[in-house]
Amino acid sequence: MRASFRAIRDEMARRIAERAWAPGALIPGEEELAREFGAARATVNRALQELARSGLIERKRKAGTRVALHPVREARFVIPLVRQEIEAKGGEYRYRLLDAEEEPAPEAVHKRLNLTAAASLLHVRCLHLSDGSAYQLEDRWINMGAVPSAREADFGETSPNEWLVRNSPFTDAEFTFLAAAANRQEAALLDLREGDPVFVGERITWLHDRPITLVRMTHPASHRMISRM
Amino acid sequence: MRASFRAIRDEMARRIAERAWAPGALIPGEEELAREFGAARATVNRALQELARSGLIERKRKAGTRVALHPVREARFVIPLVRQEIEAKGGEYRYRLLDAEEEPAPEAVHKRLNLTAAASLLHVRCLHLSDGSAYQLEDRWINMGAVPSAREADFGETSPNEWLVRNSPFTDAEFTFLAAAANRQEAALLDLREGDPVFVGERITWLHDRPITLVRMTHPASHRMISRM
DNA sequence: GAGTGGTCTAGACCACTCA
DNA sequence: GAGTGGTCTAGACCACTCC
């Protein structure tokens, strides 16, 4: 069998796992590895780059490649649309718009978006249900300066997320996850008691430097966010 | 300037963002793009693979490459050692071992690790402090069948996480994040009231198919987990 | 200055999947 | 069967960084 970058990558991962290459140790250079595996240097390079990306090794020009002392691993989470998330779990998806109004944003919101207090923002709140029970409360602010056409959108039909996906591209995003206590409103809508823990995801998106939207997605504490590596 | 895969990738991302390539549309094949950008096909391929990995496009042999309809984006979170996390934020790190004993694991634990009730597990609890205040409560179970040398480890000196990083390699891991209500013990140790929301990260690691450890890391609700894309 | 990784090219063959 | 992406090679030059 011809040497594949996967096979080479996995073999090197094995050597690291089994301490044949100890933490902190310098491993052979690309050319030497290429000779050993009977592959082109580019192939070995690809394998090494994947290991570096996953945090197993650290590479520096001239200095060479070392096994990481503290494998600062990264976890990757897939962020699907709520609807897909619910349907993938076998639930029946339903959606309910609560309200959508242009209104002055609280300071926490316009500061977070780096906008002035005078900026025009559309506030949309809606509920995503799985098999009839509340799955996620969505509380969203849309920057009308960046997406004026949102004024004509019918969020009773399409959820703001799906509408924005189709109508408002973004180039950058920031996700934040945290735990919080449900306020009275959240508790009522999610069938919880006030003060119950909730799992919150926040996302801000930008088109280049222009903020598009800030959304706070609140789940009951039974929610799990899982990633396998 | 010579065409770089970064420049090509960014240009294609721009076209997608600006709807020059509409969602769902078929984009040109690699050869045609290579001609257009004046680059080798391998270079264009690398750019396209990165876009596919980030969820912007979907590629299928024979069918070609399409702009994703629902950009199922992925968020990447770096998972450092607590100590590094605290020090990176400018805090002074301190560590306190609470207890470490071999004891029968509750069903939730041994089932989660796919072990029998008779399996020998070391239960370690410890606290990670930032500038003197509780930052994370670590509650860990170590599979002594897989890591017998943990019996001799001095967790008063080195935290179990750092000890395991050095002494027990793993090949697979699963992360779970969730919100929960602090129980009485957690509340006391983290300076919270019972029932207060906490942010919990759980991690299971395996060496091939053998479970190594299950750890539950509990933070006060002020904790944030952030990822930029 | 020199050594190592980073990237690019041109060409080739392969593998999957659609029709 | 045929078209498209997936991967590999051999060679080259570049860029960073250590000495």
C-alpha cells in the first residue's frame, strides 16, 4: 500500500501516545521522516500539520518539531441551526414568534455591538420547540444600519436565524457559552422556575467590521453540548 | 505576487459573503479556478478544503462544489490546563487537594466509563484558585486498571490533570458542557449558595478503547467560554 | 549564515459518485 | 462510463528563526 498522510499521521500519533516520542522531545525532520515512511516530504508535511493543528506537536522553523509538553488540545463543536439540531435528535420542530420591534437597546447590547445608543436595532424574541416543549429561547438584536431589509422580513414565517442565513452574509463570528439563572420571563417561557440554571449560548456576527446581530440562545439546564475528538 | 492558498481562500470567501457565489450554487471546478487564479490545482484544492472544513462550502466528487445553504459552522475552543488558563488571564494560580481515595464509583460514573461496578477507581477532588478565590472545582475518577501508577502519585504536589498529562497518554476524548445547579458541597467550595447556577465541563479520555479518566470541572456562573471564528 | 518548516508547481493516478 | 475532487510525488524556492 502506498503511504498515505493519514497512515503517517496515525503512526506518529501512536508514537507520541506510547511515549516512543516523549513529551518535549525533538522528533526527526521532515526529510528524514519522508525517507523512513517512503513518502514525499509534502505528504509527511501534511501529516505533521494535522498533528500540530490538533495540538500534539509544536513546530518552529529552524528549531524543528517537538512533542507538546502540555497538549493544549482544541475541541470542535458543530453549530447547526436549531431546527436541524432538533430534527437530528428525532424531535418535531416547531417555532413561535413572540415579538419583533424596533426599540432602543439596553447599554449591555449596544456596547457589546460597538454601536451608539442612538443606533436603530430590531429586537426579536422567539421560541424553538421540540415535540411541543420549549427547547430554546432566542433573544436577538439586529443592526438595522447593516441589514435594513430585515424591516420587511416576516419572522412569523421564518425564524430570524434562517432569514439571516439566507439574506445577510457574515464574515466573522464570536461564540460565548455560559451558565446563568433564569429570570422570570425566561422561566415562564421555558417551563422552569425563576433562578433555575440555564445554559446560554451567545453569538455575535459581523460583516467585516460591521456588526450584524447579537443573539442570546437560552436552553434549560438539561441541554448538553458535546464534542468528540 | 505569487498566488497563495490564503489569498485564494479569502477571495473565494469574499465571493460567498457577497453573494457573487449564491448559497446553493455550484462553483467552478478546481481546474477552472486554478486557471483563473493562475495557480496550481493543488493550491486551489488546499484553499477549497479549508473552506469546506469551516463549513462554507460542500464538496462531492463528480457532483462538484456548492456553496453551503446552511453554513453549519463549527466553533473551535482551545482547552488549556486550568493553570495556564488562569495565568493567561493574569491571575495567580493556586491549587488545593481536597481528597484522594480509592472507592466504589457511583453507577453514573462507572456506566459512563463503561466499567463494571467492581472496577477499581481513584476518586480525586481538588480546587483550582485564581488570586485566592475558587476558580474551578475538579472532581475526577481515574481508572486504576488502566493507570495503576496513579496509586503512587502525590496529588498534593501536582494536580491530577498535570500528572495525567505527563504520565498517561490518551488517544480519544469527549467533552461535554452544561449548566447545573450547585449542590451543597459545590456551593461551599466555590463560595456560592446551594442551587446557584454553575458552568460544568466534563471530559472523558481513552487510550484506544480503554477509559482513563472522567473529570467534572465546575465553575461559578461568571465563567465564560469564548471562541472567535 | 544555515537549517528547518511552509508553500507552490506540474503532473499523475486514484476513488467516489452521478447518470 | 465519465467527471470531479482526493491524494501523492519530485523538485523547487521561500521565510522564519536560531546561532
